[in-house]
Amino acid sequence: MQKVTPFLMFQNNDAEEAMTFYTSLIEDASIKEIARYDEKGPGKPGSVIQAVFTLKGQDFMCIDSHVKHAFDFTPSFSIYLTCDSELEINRLYYTLAEGGQALMPLDNYGFSKCFGWVHDKFGVSWQLTFPH
């Protein structure tokens, strides 16, 4: 085995929008590569066949699925971020929750001084912590 990479499947042709949003929020993040469908398909022309982006050194892959599935993202898999400050966790929590859903409000749950869990507007789940 060479590598383990989280893989996100978007069903509304919004993979590129999601990557751009995520990389704009998090330091040391970038879109590394994007391959797109052309007019030959099978996906919508310009949508993402496969892309790689990085958040704090962790690669993620994503696609715009041209096949509609009966399933989507679930909070049972989430991206877990350890923040450096209360200012950072507040900024990320409220920005990610906008247009999405708060699953656990920012609070002290005993295992972390400040923790929150959200679904973003794309349906991806994020757990955010500021442990000290």
C-alpha cells in the first residue's frame, strides 16, 4: 500500500466550489489538480472527473458523480480539525455552518475546552476542536 486518501463524492456538480471554499478557509491549503469532463461525457462538461486538494498537508480526492446515488455524505465520517485558537475555531465553525447545519454547538464537552460539529452547505461533516 502506498497511501491512504479521503475521497469525497459530490452529486450536485459542486466539487470545485467545495474545494475552493475549503482551501479559502484553511491555511496551508490548495487545489493540486483537476481533471474535467468534456463534451464527450459521461459527466456534465466542465464538471470534475477527479481532483486532488490539500488541507494542512493532508490530500483529499473528490469527484462530481455523474451517477445519482440514493446515499450522500453522513456525519459518521467527518473531517476533524484541531484549531490553534478560539478565534480560529469560531471563524471556522460559523463559516462552515452557514447554509449547513450545526450538529453540536461550540461548547466545553469535557474532552475539549471548545468543540463543535457541523455539516457544511455541501453536506460534508466537520468536527472542530480547540483542546486547551
